[in-house]
Amino acid sequence: MKRPIAKKTTKYRSWTKEDVQMLRAMAREETKTSVVARKLKRTPTATRQKAAALGVKLAGASQRKRRP
């Protein structure tokens, strides 16, 4: 008999005041999103979403250049 495959559960960490302060400080220094995420031990997507919710612009955001 085969064992059932265990589902992978995701445990969410809430953002602390220190996390938000660090995010804002690194955004002011124009640190890349990937670096900010690594230092905060979060995913780049979670970091971008929190920054957007706070109205903070992060450096290194992917912007497509249009060809003429």
C-alpha cells in the first residue's frame, strides 16, 4: 500500500515594524528588490507586494523597454 503524499504547508510570517523600517530604508538607498528580499528572508514577490501596499518604490523593478 502506498503512503499518501503529504501536502506542503506554507507558514506565513507577518511583517513586523522592524521589517517595514528596513524595507523603507533599503528602498531609499535604491537597493535591488532581490537583495532586499534576501535580507528580510522573504520572497521577492512578497517584498514587492508589501512595498506596493506601503507606496514604496523599489529599485531593480523589471520594466520593459518598448521598441520603436
